[in-house]
Amino acid sequence: MAQIVPRHIRLTSHPGNAGVATIPLHWGAASAQLRGPVVASPAEPLQRNAIGSHSGSYAIYRALAVATGALAPDHRPDFTDTAPAALIGPWPQWADPLRIVSLDPYGHLVGEVFAGEIRAGVDARPTIAVTTARIDLPEIRQRIATGDIVPDGRVVLESGEIRVTKAAIDPVWHLPGIAARFGVAEPGLRRTLFEETGGMFPELVTRPDIDVFLPPIGGTTVYLFGDVERIGRPETVIACRVHDECNGSDVFGSDICTCRPYLAHGVEVCAATAQEGGVGIVVYNRKEGRALGEVTKFLVYNARKRQEGGDRADTYFRRTECVAGVQDMRFQELMPDVFHWLGVRRIDRWVSMSNMKHDALRAQGIEVVEQVAIPERLVPVDAQVEMTAKKAAGYFAPAGAPSRAQLRRTKGRRLNA
């Protein structure tokens, strides 16, 4: 297991203990009260114990709202009736500083567990929100029409809608833990984050007393199918799809990749598992174009299509490297944190072909029982180049995806619905 390396070298422009945060924050403490709230509001500078600001990539819009007079800079949110719609945690993993390094496990409970601090004037804000909803996918309606999905009125409704519990998560990075996860020195990580963002966050190098950073990047949405309270039970069958954003396919149905078909298939497997008494989990990460960004992604599309011989599997990843310098910047090593937050220790039906994701889970002690590939019938014609390239690169690709009947087998661990 990775170790947090003591920081013998501190990069700072503050002498001695000057500028030490006034709100203590002890990451990985045994309880919320011992841990303390994450405070990143600019309204009270002396209270800040985190670098950056709340709202992740939307923080700039907040600044613009303040600049234009649309928002008062000292506005404090009213958290009345905003409590989570479903109970998640606490789990033992929350008290392990090496298990959760990229989100605040108490982020959805801020209004409750830190109510006293908020009443005392501390501007602590949630970084996670949990609510309930219904989702409606045309693909699911089609599967209902063919009889492959049978509405049960509990998970899948007669209308074709599916009941879900969903959580929105903003990133909260514990810098010593992030450094340990990647095996790098924390001072070097801090300086690189500072330099490669054009010096946007000088506190990364001037405030070594602050260990938490709220990066301005996209967050995560988690969709939970079935009874959320069953997640932590060892006999509960868990199905899961971890999906990294692909706006062109997910939203607009572009057929150059398998993203939306795989996402819809993941929803189907998760819904089926929930109907059987298990729990389904879809984790949706805002990491467009393998976290290279949509502009880079479209440039690569052009390069692939215009090269001599047309779009080819053997140059699929090479063209990405020519434009971006790397094939992938998603850093799946951080992905398992959401499962530690949920209390998941085993995934029975892992709807993914990615060995990078699979290996990241195993490295964090999460067991994967069965890996489920996308059925060939769901792969668009124009996506064959992508599929061939991924298989050649070592992505997991079993001979055939499980049938509906096979999905119902739970090896004796199924709960009664």
C-alpha cells in the first residue's frame, strides 16, 4: 500500500507559523467532528483551510456573478431542506487517509455534522449533494418493447422511466494523499500544479499548512439503482458502469465511438440487478476526450480521418499522441475513491472493457467478479476502428457478453427483491 511521505522540504514564503489556518482540518480522522469542515470560501480569508474555492469548474462563473453585481460576495447559502435524500455512510474507509484522497466523504453531510460550526459563522459548504429522480432513455424503452426488460413498478416503471438516487460530487483533493497515490513527492506536486496552471493558485507553494485543494475541474455524478441501504451488505450483488464523459455520443448520439451504447447497456445491467434485489451504480466522470478536452478530441478526429489511408485502428492512439502528447490523462487511480465513499468492497458485474479501470479498482482492494463487455450488436459501424484499436491495445474483450439469463445468476448472493 502507498505511504504518505513526510514532508521534510516545505516551499513557502511565510515565515514560521504565519498564516496557519484557524479552522483545523485533520484528513482521515475517525469522525466528522475530529476531522473538521472543509472551508474554501473567500468571504472569510482567515477561516480558509483549503486552497481554491467551492463549485469546482463553476467557480469562475460565481466570480463573474460577483463582478457584475448579480451576486453579493458575502452571500451565505441557506441549507434548509437540502439534506441528502438517501443515507450514505459513514463507512470505515472514510477514516483511512489513503483510501479517499480526491473527494470529501462528509461533503453531503456538511449541513448536519457541521451545523454548530455554521451557526458560529464558519462558511462551510457541501461538496456533494444526494437527491432522487427518474431517468428516461430511449434504449430502455426499446428493450421494454422487445420484452428484454420487464417493468416491475419499483425500479423500472411502466412508462419506461427508471427510479434512481443520484449524487453530484465536486473534487476535493488531499494533497499528501494524492502524492502518495501517484508515488510522487508532495512539494513537487504542489509546485507543478502551481506552475502548470499559470500560477493561478499561489497558496499551493506559499501555504504548506493547508493540505486540501479544490481544483477547478469537472466533477462526478453517481446514479444508484435499487435500495441504496443495501450497498454495504456483503451479500448484495453490485453491478457497475464507470463512464467517462463523451458529450458527442452520450448526448447527441455520434456514432464514431461506443460511448452512449455502452452507457445505455450499463444502465440496463444496473436496472436488472436492482430488480433482482441488488444495487446498480453508474459513475459518470466529467473527463471529456480521456480528459484531454473536447477541442483536442475534435482535432484528433480530423487528423485520423485526413491521414493517408483514412481512419485506421493501427494509428488510432498514435494520432492522439501527436496532438496531445499522451494517449490518456484520466488518471484512473483516483476513480476508486467514489466506491470507498459508497462503502463498496466488491463489484459483481463490472460493465467495462477497460483494464486501466479494472486495475485501479484492484489496486485499491476492490474485488471485480465478472467483467461484462459491450454486446457486438450495440457497436456502431463507424466505431469498429475504435473497438479494433482498443482490443489491440489490450483492452479486455471476452468472447461474448452475458445473456439476460446469465445476468440473473448471482452465485448464491442474491437478495430477494
